[in-house]
Amino acid sequence: MTLKKEYEKILDRLQDERKQIHSRLNQASDEVKQELEVVEQRWQTLKEDLAELLDETKETSEEMANKVKLEGEHLKQAYQSVNQKISDSAKSTKTEFESLVKALQQERDEIRLQLHLASQEIKQEFEPLENQWQTLKVETANLANASKETSSELQEKTKIIAQELKEAYQRIKQRL
């Protein structure tokens, strides 16, 4: 393989790494973005050095060729490092969201259970009130038919039942 083809192959692999990283960059943290900016500056320098090295009109030294090749390898490792950090960041974000969703699911389930239990409790509290309601209706109807002598006793009894019902209904409404 000629030197030119070898460098072009390195350049192509680096270009592929760059494309992959740029497509995933929106997921990256600011720290990773700053690191990528430094690597991108090194990329530009490498392209310029490679262009000079591959310019057939200029003589280049073996030292320059080795320098460019080494920088290409370092750059490749830097891109892989950035790519790995982006992957780690995405995994971390996914794990955080999964934990959040799990916690919300647990809280939701607890609330649903509490609502169900409260509903059962309230129903149990409400059912006896229905008997008192029926008694209140009967007592109220009896007030109209009662004589004056028993009327005050009946009125007092009816007021007590009505007050108890009112308080019980208020307690239930507050719990709902």
C-alpha cells in the first residue's frame, strides 16, 4: 500500500468517526462538546499537514510523515474517547429517566391504593348515614303530624340527627 493510500485510508476512518460523533453530539454534555472542539482543531491541523505531505510538488521528510501518521492515530483515539463519553452520557440519562419513571410508577400505585382504601373507608362511613337520613326524613314528616306536646321533643331529636348528618357529610367531603 502506498503512503498516499494509507493516509487517505486514515483520513476516511477519521471522517467516519467525526460523522458519527456529530450525529450524536446533541446528547452530549457541555464538557464533551468542549473536548470535541479541541479535537476538531486538531483535525483541521491534521488535514493541513496531510495536504502538505501529499502535495507531490513538495519534498517531505520521513519525520513529517511519521508525525502526521502518529497525529492521525492520536486523533482517532480522541474521537473514540469522545464517542464513548457520548455513549456513557446517553446511558446515564436513560438510567436516570428509567429511575424517575420507576419512582413515579411506585408513587402512582401507592396513591391509587390509598384512593381505593379511602373509597372503601368512606363508603363504610357513608352507609350508616343513609339510615340516619331515612330517620331524619321520617321524623321531619312526623313533625307535621305531631301534637304540640310531642312536637318540641321531636324537633330536638330531628335537629340532633340533622346536625350529626351535616357533620358526617362535611367529614366525608373533606376526605374526598
